[in-house]
Amino acid sequence: MPLLLDAADPAAVAQAAQRLAAGALVGLPTETVYGLAANADDATAVRRIFDAKGRPADHPLIVHVAPDDPRAAIDAYAREVPGFAQRLITAFWPGPLTLILPRREGVAAVAAGGQDSIGLRCPAHPVAQAVLRAAAKQGVRGLAAPSANRFGRVSPTTAQHVVEEFTDLGDDALLVLDGGACTVGIESTIVDCTRGAPVLLRPGMLTPAQIEAAAGQPLRERDEAAPRASGTLESHYAPRAKVRLMDAKQLRAAFQVLGDDAKHIALYARSPIEAARGAPRRRMPENAAATAQELFAVLRELDATGVRLIWVETPPDSAEWDGVRDRLNRAAA
């Protein structure tokens, strides 16, 4: 069983930093989701992330850097930072934005999945920042940290989720810092900055309009030349139960036809919909930020009831819902 420590204890943060410097794994909170962290420059440690998650070795990880001098950390990993990328850094770091930049040769190749680009982010969560600072004092320049869950499954937004994902790992293999529930709740927005213009690879809670305003230029359409990036596979973020998206009219009609035979179907919806008597259900918030914050926890909660299906009301078709809609579409793929 992983070792769970209270992140409010400075000794726990110090212990986490020591473990990272020694090549071990640490589960730590960020504002988006909990990450499974290792020293990004330690190839053996990074491979432990891939092994623990069951993640393909060519699926790149995001490297997290400390907030005190992010440009120095960036220059350690990236060989170039375009002007629009620097403007995005100024506008949104620390925060839920990952930038894909040209990777400096010979640096963090395993974390980058063998690509000549690398994803970098400066997290806003105080615990993540404290661990990054403490690890930096021990020579750790950055932390490779994908979501702390088995590959393709629902991302964790509490420390307990991380422990549940990796119960087979002993406390010598994984220390988890409990920093409370994540405030954003879905993974960072990813912007490719390697091709002369910003390209949105993964939506998050930053809208395209916000990105374009900060970058000072329009987003370019994604194409087949885009580098691989975290969380962009068609099927991802999936609970064991099958997820299906429907609008309110479709949901009402389906429940009406099935009646009490729908007890094995959980419901997550904004609209008032009559589900089967006794079937698990949760009300989706009316705004995108609140829904994102609880989304993965709700999917885990409904999945834990043992239902075979989770029916979800399709989110509104507006930019602020892009990140939530992306995660649900991939969960349902």
C-alpha cells in the first residue's frame, strides 16, 4: 500500500523531495489533477512511471518546473522559446497550461517519449510548488508527472484516488502527498509551440479566445504533423462502466422506455430527468468550471456503485465547456 502523508507537514514535503532525488515515485497534487511524479532527468525513474501506469513508452509525459525562475528551468529542457510562447507563459504560468517546445538534445528523452519536443508546465498548486522547490535544492530540475492513475482510466483528483489506483505498490515504491481535492479538476490545456504558431492539442479550462488574446496571434488548425501529447488518444479517462452522452430529450425518452429496467444505469445531468427508481444519479452543475472540478470524482463515484452504464447529458456547445466535453467524449469512445 502506498505511503499517504499530509502535505501540510513540511517534513512530508522534504521526504517527498528526498525520494524524488533518489529515483522514487511520488503522488502529488496539482491544481488540475494528482500527478505521478519522478525526476524528469532520471531515465530509470521515469520508466517506473510508465511501468506503474501501464503507459506506452512513446506516449510523452509533461515535465513540471518550479515557479521561482521558470525561464531558467525552461531553458534547461527547451532549445527555443518563440515569442508567442513566452507571452503565454507570462499570461498563464503558474497555471493549467502546458506548452510543447523544441526539446534540447540529450535532455529528458524518456519523458518526451522519444520525440524532439517536450511538454512543460509550471503548476499553481502550493504543494506541487513546495515539492518542486525542495527537489530543486537536491539537484532535481523538473518532475515528469502524468496523471496518477492506470493508463486510460479516470484521472485522480484526491489523494485517496491515487492510493486506490496503486494499492499493489508498497510504501517503498510510492509516497502520496495529500493536498486536498484539486480545484480545476481536469488536465491542463496543451498548446503546441513548435511550428511557428500556437496549435491547440488538448482543450482545458482556458478557452481558445483567451489563448489567442495572450499569444497575440490566432490558433492554427491541428494537423497530422502535430507532436504526440498527453491525453489525446481517442479513448481515455474511462471508468469501467460504459459512458454514453445524450441530450436531455434523448435521456428522457430512453428512461421512459426502460422504466425500472434502467436500475443498472447511472445518470449525470443538468436537466431535470426522471431516472429509474433507486438508480444512482448526480446533478451536473450549470457552469463549466464547477463541472470540471467534480467531473472525475463523480465518474469514479458512479462507477463504484457497480452500474454497467453511465448516461451523461451532453455539455453545452460553447468554448468554456470544451475541456469538459473533450474528457467526456474520450471517456465514451
